[in-house]
Amino acid sequence: MRKLTGFTALTGLLAGTVALGVIDTPTTLAQGFYKGKTVKMIIRSAPGGGYDFYGRLLARHMPKYIPGKPKFVVINMPGAGGIVAANYMANRAKKNGTEIAILTRELALAQRTKAVGVKYDLSKLNAIGSAASSTFMIVMGKNQPIKTYKQLKAAKKTIRFAATGPGSGSYQYPALLKQDGFNVKIISGFSGGQNRFLAIERGDVHGTANSYESTRKAIQELGLIPVAYNGAPNAALKGVPHMGSLLSKQGQQLAALLGAPLAAGRPFFTTGGVPSGRLKILRSAFKSALHDKDLLKEAKRAKRNVAWTAPALMERINGEILGASDKVIALYKSGAKKPKKDISKFLRHTGKVTKIKRGGRRIWISHKGADVMAKVSGSRTKVTLNGKKVKRKKIKVGMTCKFTYPKPGKEAAMVDCK
């Protein structure tokens, strides 16, 4: 009998295993990894709320699509607007595919704007996908001349946009168009989408910016015309161009900043260093779970949107944000600022405090022979006592106070007492 050399024997063994299909791709080699394992689902917020809902939803349904059906445990890790959980994933979590996290949608923005406490590098985390997305639109009224995005860009006549105020999407989007050279004027002060839609219907303004989810009914009933969108593509908006298509490079970067929270509204990540086979399994299980009929039923009962966003799209958007210029970041910060309240036309009434209710939330003073009341917010009303800022509960009956407010019964901008 012919004696086999070590090399010949090894060659024969390898040939046999290949024939039997034992040697395969990294994904095949990872098939048995999760059996008997426990996977942590880190949630960037406290129990309750959107992030917690989606994190627990995926923790319930992902295991059935992972070979070995590992056990999932949920760990809430709130803090610093989601930065605590992101720092944990980047620096402390196991890098073997047994830890997943739903992180804040503003993850890239926080890193790029150098938010306090950021100790992660998003480019070193692996995106798994997003469980929900949204779309923001520029919409125009049916009875005005602008019907397309190209017409809006070329408009010689000033196009009026209804908005609530700086810091809102309805303001930031037309502000972006204006900064990029579009002939638009922003009319702010409208409270809510319905009032803006009615202003379009009356002809007071030509258009507005709003989310598709909140505008869908107005499109059907009022004939509003979507001319551009930002954020996640939506099948209902087929043929409507992305707003970046007619913007400058700087405008495209700012649109990416505004659109990032929309396209990846509930982003899931795992750590860097996860073997490619395991990463592929996690991404596949995530996508399959989001199409699971039982998951979709749960989401429908909770009135929650479910929409899968691919990891590649998340990474592209985050890359654009991280690469944005300092000028674009400054523009974003200016647009995101809350508007300062103009109190120049507010009333100023002075008198002795006659009554206090609800822990200082309602205060009455005697002014010109009549009691007048002001609502006092714990965060928006500046309350001072003898020139020093204090909490509203420090105000007592008998003190003399001056209200600065729109009118009696409304919320005061300032309450100065002594």
C-alpha cells in the first residue's frame, strides 16, 4: 500500500472538506457563533419613548433570524442626549458582535460640532441599519405659478414661505434655499402645520416646508404640490427631486446635516472590529426582522413608523456630515438656534402679589384696582427677586412684582419682584 506523506494527506483532507462544503465563506463560519450566546441591546435613553420602543422591538424579533437564536437582553443607558451610550459602544463594549445599540440620530452632528462629552469616532462603529425614517418636503400651493423645483430656483418673483420660527424645519429649509440664492422670503410666526397650510390656501404665502407624514393629508385634500424632498426617499414621492440636486456644494452639505436625522431616524450600530461574517448576519437579521409580520403588527398597534434604511446609506450620510466645512457647521448652528422672544411690545404691569397657585405657575397681582394673572414657566420665564434670578416658588403673597407679558392671562417673559 502506498504511504501517504503529510502533504499528500493534508491535501486530500482539504479536498474532502471542500467537497463536503465544510470550508465556506466567513458568514458560514459565523453560523454557529451565536448559539448559546447572549446579545446586549443597548438603548440610548431611559425606558419609555421612541428609542426604547424600537430597541425593545428589535430585541424581541431579531433573534429568530440569527442562526443559533441567541438570547437578547435590553440595557437602558441614558445620558447626555445619547452620548453616554455612544461612548460605551466605542470604548467599552465587546467587539465580537454580541453588543448592539440604538443610538441617537444626531450622532454625527454631535461629533462634528464637538459636543461636550463626545469620546467616540462614528467612522469606527459599524452601522446595522435604521428602523424608521422620515422625509421633509418643500410644498407649494396649487393656485400659484411654481410647480417644480427648477421653477422655484429660477423664480424672479419673491416666493413667500410660511414658517413657525428659527430652529424649526419649516424655517431652516427655506432659510437654506435663501442662503443658496433662491428668491424666497420667510414669513414666520405661524403655529403648526395646519395654520401654514391654510395660509397657502388663502394665498397669503406660496409654500412651506414640512414632513411628508404630517403633510400627506393636505396634499390629498388641498392639492399641495411637493417640489423637493430631503431625508429618506419615499415611494409616494416618486419623481420628486432631492433638494440637493439644485444646490451648491455648501448647500448640499447643509441639506445633508438637516436630512441626517430623517434618513436614519432610529439608527442601530455595533462596535468596530466585528468579524465580517457576524456583521453580515446581524445586518441581515435586522432587515428581516423589520419585515416580520408580527413586528409590523406591533408597530402598527403602537402607531409607530417602520422603515428600513441600509447601512451603506447611513454611512454615506454620516460621512457627508463629518466632512462638512466649518462654514456649513456655523450655518447649521445659526439655523438651529431658538428665536429670541421680542418683548419690546409686551405689557408691563406692576402691583402687589395677591394670590399664587400651582407652586408659582400662576401669579396674580393687583394692578390699577384689578387683579391680573400671569402664567410663569419654570424654563421660559425669567424670575428675579431683588435683582437676583430665583425659582418661581420664591415669590410670596405681599411682594411687589412687575409682569412683562403679552397680556393678562398669558405666559410672562419676565417677573421682577422685590
